[in-house]
Amino acid sequence: MKVPDLAALGRYECVYFSPHLDDVALSCAAQVLAHRQAGRRVLVATFFSHPGDADAGPFRCADYPTRQAEDLAANEAMGADTLHLGLPDAPFRSAQYRTFEGILFARDPSDQAMLAQARAAAAEVLQRTGAAHVFAPLGVGEHVDHRIAHAAVPGAACYEDRPYALVARAVELRLAVLGAGPALRDAALETEFLPALLEAPMAQALAATPQARHQIEQGYRRLNREAPAPCFRAAAETLAFDASLSSRVQQVFEHHASQVQAITGGPGHYVALLSDAAARMGHPGAHVERLWRLAPG
């Protein structure tokens, strides 16, 4: 069911905040399915669900009705309700955010006002729903909208943003940037993270020129170099689901047909990436997702 606006919200046990119209489906579909199996009502609330008033470079307003319909279908396949909070996607807010490297590393002065709007929307969602279980993205990958969504819901349990989080060492780097872990050693950054990132389907599609790839490498090197001293404790909760759930998870993200090919390399490739991740986490043959909780200290 699509909830038309904040005023129409009812009570929910679980709220998943999503930066974009596909992030919950790609990142934590099994969690949502498990909550529904346990009888809990789930709401997926997407912050940056709309375009601006005009096309923004290669980003077209006309694409959004399809993406919104895909999001509704994916959430219905999980048994979750849908709320589109209506904030504009990054490329429509600033010309700085119309390239992949810009989305990752640019900082526009309007970001603070957008964060304030996202925080106010999240606070109203939580007040109206009374949710006991609240989830938001960790912000892996450093996409500006993911970072804002993370900061907009303080105290939430944080799901790993996929497919970004499937890149070797990407989660460790994000924790370092947040002050919740040490910076990556140079060898890990140069021989594991950066090569894996630049070989990922998303980077292949969105950062095809040598200049863009160089800027991405330099941006992540700078973030790692400037990571603050750890001031938060990060506790991980690994959630292993029966392999029988994998087919249902695949059915969920296949609803995002307009996005899944470019972002993940296609459904079959994404399933293989998820299987590899489960094996690395010590659960071969299962479907695995992970939550993080950050606390001062």
C-alpha cells in the first residue's frame, strides 16, 4: 500500500528509511520479509523520491514515475507499505551532483538545509508511527544522499548500503570516516578496495573515463587519509537467513528493472555477489545481511 503523505500514516512496528527508490530492496529485503513473517507492520520511507522541476543533465524527470512504481511493487512484494517523502534527488539539487565522482565527494552548501528537512521528515514519521524498530543506511560508498539519510536518523540501527557494501573493505572505510574504526592501511586501500570498486558494475557504468576514475581514487584516498580518530564504538549484528529466502529476495529487487542492470550488473550477477558475501561472512549457502549500531566511546 502506498501512504499518500505524512498525515495519513498509521502505526508501524518497523520503519526502514531509504535514501532512494531502490535501496531497501537491494540492501535488506530479507530483514523486511522476516519482520513481516513475524507479524510486524513495516513501512519503507524514502527520502529522495522525486526529481526537480526540470531535467538535470543526464537525469530525467520522466524516469521517476517508473521508478516510483517499481519501488511500490518491490515493497508490496516484501509486504511493506510505502511512503515517498518527496525530497529531490541529488542531481536536481546541484550541478555538482551530476557526475558519479561529484555525488561521492562534492559538498554543496545546500546540503545542510537538505539534512534539516530530512531530519524533520524522519522525526515526524517516527512520531506518527511509534515504531520500536528503526533502520537507516550506514552510508557506505559516501553517496551524498546516503550520507544525509544516515545523519537524518540518529540512533537508528544501520543497514549496509548494497551494492556499495559488497566491495571489499568498503564497510571498513565507511566506519573509519564515521570515526567508528581505524583508517584502512595503504595496502588494503590500494590493492583491495580501489581495484574492487572500479571493477564494480556501478563504477563501470558511471565512471567510464580515466579522469573520472582518477578523481574517484583520489577522493577515497583523501577520505581515508582524513578519517578522524575513532570516537564511536561499532557493533555488528550478522543476520543469516535460510537459503530458501534467496529466491524471494531476488524477486524483490527484480522489480527495480530500470536500475538493477546498471547498478548491480543484472539480477544473476547480483545474486552471485550476495552469495560470495555470505561465504565471506562465514555463512556459505545462506542469505546474509548485516546491521551496525554506533555508540559514543
